[in-house]
Amino acid sequence: MTSPSPSLGKARSRARRALAALAALSAIAAAGCGPSRQAAPQPVKNVTVAAAIRSTIAISLEYPARIRPRQEIVVSPKIAGRVASVRADVSQRVHRGDVLFTLESSDNETQLRQARAAVESAKANLTRTSDSSLSSQVIQAQAAMKQAQVQYDDTRDIYERTQKLFADGAVSRQQLDSMKAKLDSAGIALDTATQNLSLIQDKGGPQSTGLASTQVDQAQATAELAESQLRNTVVTSPITGLVAARNIDPGELVAGGAPAFVVIDVSSVTAETSVEESMVEKIHGGQAVPITVDAAGGQSIQGIVDTISPAADPRTQGYLVKLKIANPGSAFRPGMFARVSFLVENRKNVVVVPNSAVLTETGVDYVYAVVPGDGENVVKKTAVRTGISDESVTEIASGIEQGTLVVTEGQSFLNDGEKVAIAR
């Protein structure tokens, strides 16, 4: 028997290795075709939930405002003068009628004395032209004229007789000339008495009396003006309040109408704000409005709408609204900033959920509602129609009912139909 050749042995060795590899591959394939391993169960997600409830929801818009005093009066002297004294200072409380400052008054006092003297003189002149005094003066003048007439008539008779005697040579030329002089003197006295009576009668006429009465009125008016000017040298506070500003010092000249003091009343204050035309129709006088003043501790207080401007400011196109605020402790100071919240819309007895429960996807609002099961809870992705929202809740107009549990925390990577555990 002959032995196999070397080439034939190598071929058989390669065949055995190939069969071994094929057997290994068959074993691997057989293992892969066996029963598959069961997938591990997905974990249950923990979520926080809240029930949909019925409540009232309101929307307000906040506007910046400035605190103003109830009254702010600029006090100015009515007349010019030199400041004699200053009786009040900034932050001092003053009452109505308290003296703030005075002006030098010596010139005004002199003018008043002169005016009063002129009144007395005018009154005396009126008395002389009055009816009662006139009657006495006329009677006296008439008596004087009659006496002068009698004297003249007697002298004239004597002169005429003397002329006849002179013609007969019974008296001298000197005696005739002396008598003529007496007659001329009697005539002058008669003319004087007649003119005096006429003057008195003319002076006592209605025109003269009316003129004298007018002069009295003018003198009294001048005296009243002088009294007023003297009073104006003392400047008092027109209101009860606090001195906010003082712009004068003793000894300086101050012009009439110059702002010397500013007095404010802060027993109550006003918050002034501006709103647009879409809001002004929602505001009415007497409306209670919440106001927050951060500089006064941030407390929220109630203001009452006092006035609403009927016309928009031409610069801002806003409508000025003033709200009254009680300020018994003077906590709110003029100039402070405030925030005023005006109610825009108010819904009562509507279904609401926390804002965090509402999600939006491709323009559609939805919530994850919790559906209780046998020992486990499942979430359902539910589309809802929302209404108005405030800082904490959102109105649900449709989609879920009152009492539905909705997920408020843990929605991240949550899918419809997943099981959840409610965190306690």
C-alpha cells in the first residue's frame, strides 16, 4: 500500500477546518434563533397634580403713578417790599392764618394816616354843603343883605336931602361929598351881601352836595386801599399743612407776586396716572382701586378714583386719572412713585387650573389629565380651550370639568397614556 502524497494531506486539513468553522456558525445561528429575552418594564413617573376648581378670576393692568399733595399753595406777597421777619421754615407745620413773614410797614402806616385825614376833611366839606347847614347860612346871608339894603336906603335918603340943602346953600360941598362917600360905601356893602347870598345858595345846590359826597367816597376808598396795603405787609398761610419751600430771608427785597413760600396739605394725597383710551372707558368716579407704594413699605392700599380727564394730553395721548388716598400718618409723601392696578376683566364661577398645568403645542393648549385606574394612574393628553389668566390660574372654558386632576409638575418627557404616581 502506498502512502498519500503531501498535497493531498494539506487538502484534507483545510477541509476539516472548514467543517469546524461551519459547525461553529451553525451553533451561533441556532443560539440566535432561540427564544428572545423579555424587555424590562418602564419606570412610573412621579408628578404633582391639582384639581380643576371653580373660582373668580380677574385681570388688572398696572400703571405707574406719582403721589401729589391734596393741596399745594404757592404763597406770594401782594405788594413789593423789604422782608422784615420770617416766621416759618421748611417742614414746619402751620395752621391757616399763621404768619409766614412780614414786610416793613412804616410807609404804609403813613399813607393810612394821610388817607384817614383826607376822609375827615371831605366829610367836613360835605357837612358845610348839607341842607341843615345850608339853611342856617342862607338865613344869615339873607339877614345881612336885608340889613345892608336898609342901610343903603337910609343913606341914599340922607344923601338926597343933603343934595337939596346944598342947592339951597344950607350945607357945604364937603358935607355933600362926605355923604356921597357914605352912600357909595353902603352900596358896596349891599353888593357884597347880595353876592354872598348868591354864592351860598349856589354852593348848597344839588351839584355841589353831590360833588362833596363823591369826594367823601373817594377819600374813603383811598383809606380802605391804604388799610389793605398795610394788611398786605403781613403774609399768612392760606391752609393748614406743612411748609414745603421757603424762598426769602429777612432784609431782602421781594417783588409782588414772587413765590415766597410753598405750603402743602398731606392729610390726604392724590395718585396721578395716565391711561390710554381703551382703558379710560373702564374707569369711573368713586371706583376703589388697589395702589402700591414701594417707598412706603410696598403696602397695598385702596385709592378712590376722584377725577378723570375728559380730554387726552396732546403730548402723551393719555387721559389723566386722579385717585384720592387717605394719609393719616403722612406715610405717603409727595413725589413718591406708586403702582395703580385697574381692573380690566372679571370672571366669576369659572373652572380654573394652575398656570403651570397648561402647555401649548403647535398653537393648541392642552393639559395632562390624570385618569385613575386599578391601583395605578394614567395620564391623558387633553386639548382645552382657555380663557383669561392672572398671575396664578388660567380659565378653562372647555376640555375638562371641575374636579379633574391635572399635572402641574413633572410634565417633562411625559407622554399620553403613561403611568404616573402622584407625589404626596
